Amino acid sequence: MPINNNADIPSGTTQTIDGVEQKLFSLQERKDIADFYKRCLEDTSDTVTISQSITDESVSPAVTHSHSWTGTGGASAYWADWRSNNSSLDGSNGNGAENGMHEMWQDFVNENYQQDGVSMTKAEMITKFTNEIAQVDALIAAESESSEPSE
């Protein structure tokens, strides 16, 4: 069953590998996560829920800016909704959390995506998730073949 709410994305299992904490996911979880993000970037006609929060802990008390949206149109519709609800923000006139969300909105609009420290366009991100799904499908198929009884 596909993920339709980013709050439902599995958190994975934390494991330390060579002194670095890493999240591990099952093959199906990897596929479902890639599928969710791909559909969001493709501005899916599926109904999805996207929620994001940023907390500025550099002030006391800490402040959080959150936005949640449910509908069709994926990430483009989410950010359009966020912007329509925060049209007065310019990236410098809000609190740290609001300015952080403004920066995320600008990154989305300007296709300034970062994945593992590599800059990518929206099309490159969609290709990355498409390739991830294909790779996981191949691993699942190979796993299935290796578990079939021999004749």
C-alpha cells in the first residue's frame, strides 16, 4: 500500500556502521519512500498529506513554524499553499523558524535540491527516485528467485 502522508514514512532502524549512525530500511520500505517522494515531485493527482516543521532553538523559548496540507498536486501544491498562507514573509522579516521555511520554499521554487551533498534539479530528483524504485524491484525479484525451491 503506498504511503500518502509523510508522517507515515517509516523511521527505519538505526545502526552504527564504521562509527557512523545510519538508518536502515527494508526493501519494501525503501521502495515506498522513494515512491512517495517521486509522486510528490511529479505533482501527483493522488491525495497526499505533507507536513513540515522547523524549530529555531537559538532563541529562548524555542519557536517552531509548521505547515500541513492535504490535497492533490504534490509538492508544488503544498508549497503554493504554504506561500499563500505566508505571503508577507521575505526570508528576513520572520523569526528563525519562519525564515527557515521561507528558505525551503525558495529552494523548492528554484529547484535547489540537495541529496547527499549533491545539487540536483527536480527532474534529476524524479530520475533518482525512479531508479531507486527499479533497483529495489530488481532486488526484491532476485530475493524472491533465490527463495524459490529448486527442482
